[in-house]
Amino acid sequence: MAAAGEKTVRPKRIFINQIDSFVGKNIGKYLSGCIVGATLEQPAEEAEEDDNKSVNEDTPSKPKEGLFQIVGTLSNPNGKKLNFPAETYTVSSREELLGRLLECDVIVYNITEDISQLDDASWAVSALHTEIDNFENPKMFILISTILTWARSKPIDPDDPDIPFTEDDYRRRKCHMNFKDHLAVEKLAIKLGKSNKGKFSTYVVASGLPYGAEEGILHTFFREAWLGETPALQVFGDGSNYIPLIHISDLAGVVQNIADQRPRTHYLVAVDDSVHTFEEIVKCISTNLGPGKIQKVPKENAFLKKYLKQLDIDYLLVNLRLEAVFLKENFNISWVTQTGLVENIELVIKEYKQTRGLLPIRICILGPPAVGKTTVAELICKHYKLHHIKIKDVITDAIEKLERLVKASEEEEEEEGEEPTENWQELLDSVKENMDQNGGRLDDTYVIKFMREKLKSMPCQNQGYVLDGYPKTYEQAKELFNVEEGEEEEESRGKAPPFDKTITPDFVFSLDASDDFLKNRVINLPENVVVGTHYAQDRFLRSLAMFRDLNTEDETVLNYFDEAEIHPLHIDVTKDDDPHYKDVVKQICKAVGEPRNYGLTPEELAEQELKASEQSLALEAERKAELERKEAEEAAEKVARWEEWNRRLDEVKRQEQELLEAQSVPLRNYLMKNVMPTLMQGLNECCKIRPHDPVDFLAEYIFRNNPQTE
């Protein structure tokens, strides 16, 4: 418990609206790791630290108050939970939100992504301004706006339109036609911050197009490049427009400096030092992540991109040059990419892949012939959306590529009258000659060259691959995966030869089976599958024998991966009755983990929904049929029970009738002996005489002729 009279130091609290948006999330995450006042240190001191988040608290400089405490509202309350905010709010009224804002020292409102936040930002700064007299501590309002409020600004010098605008020119800025409301909010924020700067200071940050992490607006181009489904990335218009950019972490650094320093300048431009056109930006992304080509299309085509909103398109089509003079001269920012996206594209791509979870999955599947490597590889490729690398296909594709390059070089030579810079024809001729000399096979030198090129290709670097049955020997693995000569020489001294991490598999699986199992499998294959393939009896036995010779206990390709600490997982395919390799695939998926991609495409989602719908309908039909079957069975059972009841009732009646008849025999005998003779005579007489009263006649006759009376 604190001692009496000791004052509790409250952490500096920063509110960020829509803290789950691209800008809000990355700024909040950055600030949550920042020490309050860290940017007030001298740059020389800061350079001795790793970054401005890890300042030594014992350094005799500006006193530290701990880390910033981040709170904010959510745009999607049902979205993924964030781990960095101290609190997130889902407010039902503005009165409630105002109470939350008054609890904070710094209020950050981002209006660059959602136009619905324009009205909220205007209300927030106005509501805070009306509460100035009730502030216990000074408060700060930071509006993160957009450089599109400068989009139609006239050049400073008509004779030199390339002179960039700076913060000093903010009063002459002219906004894009779609951003008049943004400009109005900027002006309101600046105006309300002038009345009592000691208690309530306001700042406007005109941000360039933010990139980095998930990539924001540029994610459309990063996504298309990574997927590799288009032959070229599209540039809307001629692409000559200049787009001011800033890395999202650098933008967060600007906000950190404002919160720490409370600068006298209240309008700031936040852009990096780059001066790149739209075409240069897209070309850079395409070259380093995608197909390497761009395609210029009409500006109207931008509206066909389902991931781009009107605001995004306006950003991409802006033509503006800005320079952040104040930031460079006065702020203590640990720049991530001060020189821009193009100069730091490798770092940006690495960050993009890590943030999005798009790291490649590299798998190698080895084993004897006919063990099922190709089938398993195809199943794994389908599950993880990887590229199936087969040695035969690699060689075929490489030769076709050489032939295309030769043809293109010849055409270029004819047009320009010059020799091609690379002699593709010579390489192609040597490859074909080598194959002719080796009966259609290619020496390891060429195979490894082509395989390295394939594994270093953009699709394999982005998504990953499943290497099917190669390398076969330790030496092949060493030549293929080891770092080429001249690279990492210092690291390799005194150590095992380093391997190239960009192409070496992360997972190696060895499918194991006995010779008898493999022979029986091949024998039971249909003839049309065996004819003309390596499953033919003589070829298969040779291949199996060669595999066993190359993979003894002391010498096997698996030893290379063990030495590289990529320990192979052995899977026995003979253990279970698993003709479709479901158990094998399950074991591999368990070892590899979850897929690292964008998930299902819209087409796959639609197909999945269709299958789910069909399954649902089938289940419903099955349920209905089962219900009808049960009802029919119950009805049939009811009819059967009714028939059985009637049958038994009839039987009871029959038995009763028989019993009655049996019991009536003595009576009939008695009547036939003692009554019927006299009665029959009386009836006969009655018929002869036909008296007026037959009954009386009959009674009188019986009385007179009663044998007992006689």
C-alpha cells in the first residue's frame, strides 16, 4: 500500500478512434510500446539505443512516466480481439463517449479511412473545447488527416511546378473535390486549438498514403502480386502522378513526437523523402513480389477493383509533391523507411508477409519408387495451395523458357542490330546435346541449375512448394541447397556449410515401405497405368534397387537435412489400410500446421457454400425420407396389428361358435327325439287343413297328440 500522502502517477492515456482499423491499429500498437517522453532525448543519445521504445530509464534525461496507455473505440466490435489496448469501447451515446475522452490526455482522431468519422471528429473536438474549464490536466487533440486536402493546390512557382509544398504553405492549400469535409474538419481543429493552448492544444497531421504492415490501400497491389494470378499489375491512367507516401510506423512516430513535445507548429505534413510516381510504385511491387510486369489501363478501371473504395482511388490518382521539413528538422523519429517504399521494398515485403501470415511453406517428400510421393504431394499442394515441383516438369519448363528467350533475343537483335547480352542459344544447345548423349537424361549440373531457378521463382518464394522425390542423393542436396560460392564466407568458417534458407525446405517427409509391399502394389496396378511408365517391371526393379543403393544406413540424402537440423519425419505407409493416403496427409498437416495464405478465393467460397447447401439439402431429403419411411413402417405396422386383431377376433368367434355347437348337440338330440316328431306332424296337419288360427291349431294338436300324455 502506498505511503500516506504519496501521489500516484497516472499513466499518460491516449484515445484512438477505430483502433481496429489499419491506421488506428498500427499507431496504437506502436504507441503502446513507447515510453512517455522518449522522443525528448537528444538524437546522439537515441542513436545508442536500439530504438526509441527501449530507452534506458536510468539515463539522466527527461523523466519517464512509463508507457503510453492506449484506449479506443472499435469499428467492428465482433472482430478479432486486440492485445495492446488497455480498454476498448463500444459506446451507445456521445455523452458516454465524451466521458471516455475526458479521461484521456491525448485524443487521436483518424479521418483518412472512414468518412463516417468526419462528423465524429468535428463533434469530439468541439465537445472537448466546451469542457476546457473542467479539465484537470492539459489535453491534446491530434487529427490525422490526408494530403488530399492539398490535391488542387496551385504550384508555388508556375515556372517550376516541381517545387514541393511544405507545412508553411498550409493556408494556401486547395482540397480535392471529394475532400471538402476533410478540409472543414482540419480548419475547425486548428481554430478551436487557438483559444486556450495551455489547456487544449490541437494538431493536424496531413498524412501521405500510409503503407507497411498490412499495407492499407496498397494491399490490393501486394495481394495481386503475391497471388500471382494476373500476368501484370494494373496502373490506372498513365501512372505519371506523384503520390506522397509514409510508412505507418513512421506516421505513428510523428504522433508520438507530437504527444511528447507539444510543438508550436500545429499543422504538420507527414510524408517520407521519396518522390515516386504511381507507375514506379506499382512496378516496384510487381518486380519484387509478383509477375514483374505492369499494364496501364484507363482510370475508370479502378472502379472495377472490388477492394478499392472511392477514397482509395482518389489517393492513388493524386498528383502532389510535399516535403515534411518540420518533421526532419524538429522531430526525433526512428525512421523505418525514410527514403521511401521503392528503396526499402525488401523490408516492406518482409513486413507484409509476416504481418499477413503469408510466409512460404517449403516441403520435400522423399521415398522409394511407387511409395506414393506424387499422390501425397498433390494432396498437400491442394490443401496448402502450394506449387508441385517435379523434376521432369522443371526440365521441360526450363527448356521451353530457353527457347522463348532465344526467339526473343533473335527478334531483338534483328530490330536493334546488336548481339544479345546473354547467349541463351549456347546454353540451349549444350542442354540438348547433353540429353542426347545421356539417352534423354540431363546431368546434375543442369538439373540443379534449373531447380534452383525454379525454387527461387516468385511463386515458390511467395506461397512455397512441395518438392517431389528430389534430391535423390546427399551430393545433389548439397549442390542444390548450399549457399553458392562467395556468399556468407565469414559465417561458414569453422562451421558446417550454410544452406540457402530461401529455397531449402522447412519440412522433410520420408515415406517408408518394404520392397515386398512396393512390388505387390506395382503388380496390382492396372495395365494401362503401368505401360510406358517407370512402373514397368524391369524399370521399376532397377529404380528400386538404385534407390536402396543410394540410401543405405550410412549414406542417404536424409543425412543432409539432419546436418542442417531439418530433421525428416518418417511415415510408414504400410501400417494401415489407407489407399487414399488420408492418414499420411493428416500426419503431414499436423507437422506443418495451418495454411499460410489468404484462405479460400471467392470462387472456392462459392463452391464450398454450394457443397454445404447440397449437403444440407441431401441431409434434409434424407431426414424427410427417413421420416416418411418411419411413418410408412408405423402405418404398415398399424395395419398389420389391425389385421392380426381381426384375425384373432374371427378365430375367437369361430371357437365360440364351435363351442356353442358342441354344447348344443345334446339339446338337438333331445329335441329331435322328444319334440320334433310331434311338432313335424302338427306342422304337416296344419299345412293340410290350413286353419284360421294356425298357432292355436298347432298348440291344440300338440296337446292332443303328446306321446307322454298317451
